[in-house]
Amino acid sequence: MRSMVKRKIKKTRTLKKSILFKSGRISTTVDELFERVFWKSQLLSNEAYIFWKKIRDSEEGVSVKEWKEWIELRNLSTGQYYNMIKGLRGAGFIERREGRYYISSKFLREIEQMARIYSSISEMKILI
């Protein structure tokens, strides 16, 4: 009889983020867009936008190892930093690849797909 060896199965964690939709109130600024993702914290909304811009402006992405420098520079707690990263990744604004953060198209693809689905069931045209 062979002994059964238990193996750990690595589960891929699905990142999720609630985004606040306000019927009749269309976001007109970047600040309003980030406020809908980070609707619980104005501070994280601002910090997330600043961090997102840093990633956008970096040709090779931002190393995940830079977190200590970032929290010292921006005067954030470790928890605030990780909540910001979780929110940005969960909304699809950024993605992590090979130990670096990059701008992601996931948010845009999700919104576009939602618009296509709603357009098909409501028989309304997408105005983009």
C-alpha cells in the first residue's frame, strides 16, 4: 500500500473591487473616477491616483519591492498601501507581472463588456 502524500494546491486568488455607480451622475474628472473605486477613503483615492500616474510614467513598471520607499515618501501606513494596491488591482487599473506593477486594460475591457451587454438587452446604442 502506497502512502498518500498531501500536496498543496495553489489557488489563484481572484481580485475583486466594488465600484460605486451613481445613476444620473457621470464622472467628468479623473478624481471622480478614482473616488468611485476608493469611495470609502478620499485619502486612498488621491494616493491611488498618484501611484497610478507613477506606474503610467514608468517605462519598465514599478517594482513591488519599492513599497517601503513609497510609504515613507507618501507618509502612508503599510495597511493603507496594501489597501491601495488591492483596490487598483481589483478594479483592473494595474496588474502585477514578474514582480512589477504595470498599467492594465482590464478595467476598460470590463466596462466595455458591461456596456455591450446592457446595449444588447436594452436595444440602446453605445455612444462612445
